[in-house]
Amino acid sequence: MSEERFGEFVLVRRHEDGHVAELALDRPKAMNAVSSGMARAIAGACTALGEDRDVRVVVLTSTHERAFCVGADLKERNSLSDAELLRQRPISRGAYTGVLELPVPVIAAVHGYALGGGFELALSCDVIVADRTAVVGLPEVSVGVLPGGGGTQLLPRRVGAARAAELVFTARRVEAAEARELGLVDVLVDEGRDREEALAMAARIAGNSPVGVRAAKRALRLGQGLDLRAGLEVEDAAWRTVAFSGDRAEGVAAFNEKRKPQWPGE
């Protein structure tokens, strides 16, 4: 396993011959509160991972024992003038869009607190694995703002408009069992097993065709919100990008020859 640090607060570890990358939030003294510097580091790490064709899956984790991420750094925010806050906004957004726009599947491994921007980082992932200590929520209206890291758009796509409205307007925190029941998280595991399960899922995904998986993610994302006819056109366009690929030829050959595929990734 190799490690690379982005800024002071983000660590990238590469597993599985470099096919699985772990993006670890590593600001333990602040429970991973997202400062401007940390936001830049997350965005920079995502840019690097998105450009690395060896990376097939990304797992978003935390090095803090009791928290995934408690959201924006409100101490920093309190020190900013209005003009500084406005200039800081694109930096903050860059962290969330960086995760959201990764071309490969992204799995969040959540334990402890995932609140505000922390939960929005998880919502920007494709799958959320949580352990039984997880507490999630979007409490922004309780401090005079709104979920500005994608929460008002990503949450209703997960749980529906009315449920998202209830959660956003009340600013309430949701513990793990209810979060799983409501669909706020996808997989619930025993305490301390969120990272292990997320990495195991990532390894399973990484064994599949990287061309096929990237195209499937593209179709899933681009098809959201479209009517069925338009969505099927998105799917057909994605199919055409893989139908004549080296991965498709290798996958069919390996199946017929009863062997494990050696994906060319193109």
C-alpha cells in the first residue's frame, strides 16, 4: 500500500495494485471540520484520482475514531468578512463537486458524526456504508444557513422531496438504524467495520471491467431525473462506448475460456 498526502489534512492510500484508492479525511483535532485548506486538499486529491486511469474505485474514509466529518469549519467561517466568505464559496464547493464528479464509483465509510458538509460529502458518493455509531444530518438551518454542499439536491434524490424537506427543515440528527431505514445510508454494519466493508466492496467492484463500470456510473448519473425514454437514450449512448472496447472483447473471451479477465481498461 502506498500513501500520498494532499495538503495537511487529506491522505490518499492506494490498495489492490493501485486500483482501489482510499481518500482519508485526516484533521483529527477538528473532527475533520472542512476548512478552506482542507477543501482545497479534497478537491486536489479528487482531481489527481480522477486523472489516474489505474484507479477503479475510491473509498472516502476518516482517520478520526468518533467522527466521519462534522461539516464546515464554523470557527473559520466566523472570522470571515462577507467579502471573504463570498471568495471562499468556490473553494468550499470544489470539495463537494470534486467527490461528486469522480468518474469511478465512490464509497463512503461512515462512523460517528457525519453532519452538515460531512454528510454532504457522503451524499456525493455513490454508496454509503455506515457502522452503528453513525449519526447523520443536515443541521445548517439551525445556524442560519442552508445545506450548500449539494444537500438540498442530493438528499431528495435519495429519499424523496417530502422526507428531505422534513430532515432539512427540522435540522434533526438521525442515528444509524433509522438512517438505514430511511435510505440515508445504504449498508449498515457492526461498530468499527465501516472501512473494512467499504474496502471489501471496492475490491469487488475493482475486479470488474473498468470501462464498463465507468460507463455504468455515467449512465446512472446522467439518467437521474430524466423521463424513461430519455434515460434509455443515455443508457444506449453509454453502451456504445463499451460495446467495441477491449474490455468487452476480453470479458467475453474470458467467460468462454472459463478464466479470470485481464482487463485492458480501454
